[in-house]
Amino acid sequence: MFKCIGLCTALITFGMVLALHAQPQPSPIKRTILQRADVPGTNLEIIYATVEIAAGFKAGRHNHPGVAMGQVVEGDFWLHVDGQPEQILHAGESVTVPDRAMHNEGAMDKPVKLNAVYVVEKGQPLASPAP
């Protein structure tokens, strides 16, 4: 009887541990789109968003289907655009990444928050990983 209770308790505990590990983990990058607007007479749209990046996370090389502009609100933002030196931007500083420029970005030792404006092709993903 005690073996059966012990075995059932162990199985239940094991199942709970598996269920906890199966829970989706929060993304290290959170983009919250605040506004969208079409650019008249073009196939472009303007997207205004907040971007939050977890401490120490680097996004990996990627590009955007248009121009991306950002201003650091909190933290230190690390940016490396291919062919250019790495940059670290601090609160209050801003940057523009040219159309389809391959780059990597991330946070330093603390989370970073940015306000971002994207002027991108409608219907395209906001970011695409490097091939």
C-alpha cells in the first residue's frame, strides 16, 4: 500500500515538473506595436513600437524590409551593423538602420527599452534572420 502511494506521488510530481518545463518561456525580445499608418502612394507603412530586450540577449543577425529608427529609453543598447564598428547607445541616444542593412542588436548587462519607428514594406515580416 505504501509503495503504491509512494509511486503515485512520484509520478504526479514527475508530471508536474514536466508540465512546468513545457510552459512557453517569455521571449527575450518583446515588440509592442502602438500605431500603424500607410504611407500614401507607396507600398510602405510606418510602424511605431516599443521594443524591450532582456539583459544580455543578442538578437542574431537580421534585417528589416525598410528603415528602422530607434531611441533608447532605458538601459544600454548594443548594435552592430555589418561593415560598421559596434556601437553602444545609452538612454536618450538614437540610431537609424538603413533599408535591409544586416545587423545584430541586443542589451548589455541590464534590460533595454527603446521607442522604434519602422518604415517598411506592407505585408513583409518586420524582421528576417540572416540567411
